[in-house]
Amino acid sequence: MSPDAPSSPSGALREDVSDDASVSLSTAPFDRPGAEQPPTGKDALRIVHVYPHLLGTYGDAGNAIVLRYRAQARGIAVELVVVQPGEPVPSQGDIYLLGGGEDAKQTAAAHELRGDGGILTAAGRGAALFGICAGYQLLGETFLGVGGAVTAGLGLLDVRTDRLESRAVGNMLARPVAGSGLSDLIGFENHGGATVLGPDARPLGHVAIGVGNGDGRGTEGAVQGNVYGTYFHGPALALNPALADRLLASAVGELAPLDDALCDALRRHRLQEVLPATARVGRLQRLRRRLPGGGRGTGTSGATATLSEVPTSAG
């Protein structure tokens, strides 16, 4: 473990998260009694989960569990470092994860991370960064913080985030950018941000169902070097194992294949049943909005709608 990795008073690695994170990081496939444990040490893959107390909505802590599982299942030793506000962010991590959160928490996280500098140092030496929703926005140049104030991000992605006219809530499907080697991207979005990419960033995919960046170009997410941002919750890496492996490969090189039969079955269900139903609801909503009065009062479910008028609160 790196000397700058946070530890508990007893010296043990901290892997606790807040209730807001929705999921514990303490359970891994090799934690079961009798399970063979890959060795740990100075050469272990170091995954840094940043500020789950502030950035941990919609199960985003699951992304750390997914990366640890997919690495350990290949015999790769993993050191999972959970950093809370006020603790130094280690600069020698391999992969950094930032989840979603409300405006106030997002603004606080951006201020803490700019002052700490650890994640900026890590990015400068080529570590992989993966930001979801609010985490995505704060990796960019600017976003709208508390009260709609333009707030400086970390400047690691050439993106700027404004506000959508209507909040984006629902299932999302994006086709990956040609040549990326990724499969169709699926998950759930819940955000009020309209994110515009600059010339140094390229989109992660192009939206087929949902809103994504909301930039008028149909893009979703952004990639710049080893820095990735997306509006996909789900958790994103559980539903998109090829993307998880892209992050792992950036740190450890070529990966052995895994048996993803269970994940493949889940993805088929989403692609063949859930997402087509979402698309039908979206078409119905658009038709209703063309009616006199805009079809108000019809109501929609956040689980199937592509746009809603939920007040802005997170992302």
C-alpha cells in the first residue's frame, strides 16, 4: 500500500462508505471463507474511490466493487482505497472513481479536490479517472454549482456544463464511438446538466435512447486520454463490462477473458425488453407534448421516462 493511502487508526485499509453510497465495499468475491486470495503488496492494482460521502448517489459505489471483482477474478491483486473529505487523496493510484451527488456536495468535492491536488498529480502521470454524473461534471472546466453559480472544475476534461431545460431521468442507450472497441452502453440517467465538449475531448458514445450530454448533438459522455466521464448510473461498470475492462487495461495491460454469461443475460434483457419499452414511452411523451396544453397531467415513471420535470437536485 502506498504511504499516502488513508488508513484507519489501527492501520487497516479503510473500505467503509456512507449510507448515501447505497452499497458496501467490504464484500468481494474473494472475501468468502476458504476463497483463494490473490496476494497483495506494492504491485497491487490501486483503486481509489473518492469521497463516497459526497459523491455516492444511485449505487455508484458499485463501480469500485465491479473493478475489484474483475481484477481479482483474473488473479490481479487489488488495493481498494476509500478517501473521505478531509483525508489526503493518494497521488499514486491507478484508477480513480467519482460518483454522483447533489449540487452542494459536488461543489464541496470540487473545492476539496482542487485544494488537495492529489488527483491532479495522478492524472498528470496517466492514471485512469472515471467520473459519473456530478463526478463527470467536476472533472471538466466548469459546472453550475449551488444557486446556479458557474464553478471551476478540475480541468481534466475539455467539457463545460450548463443546465438542461428539463431534467433527464430514465433508461439510456448509447452507441459507442466507432473504433472504441466498446459494446453498446446502457444504464440509467438522472441529471439536470447540459454538457458541451470542447475540441480536446471526444464523446464516449452517441445517444440512441435518452438524453446523455444534452448538447444538441446527441452525444453521451466524454473521453480525453485516460479520463472518462459519463451520465450512466446502474452502476455503469456493472452493466458495461467492456468499459470496466477498458479502465483496468489502462492500468495493467492486456486482460484475460472472463465468463460474463450472467452479465450478458442482464444486458440482453435491458437491450431487448427494458430499453424498447423506454423508447415507446418516450415517443408517447413527445406526442402528448404536441397536444394542446402539452399533455400535462399525464404523469410518467422515472424508471421509464426519458425526460421529466423533476426539480434539479443531483448532477
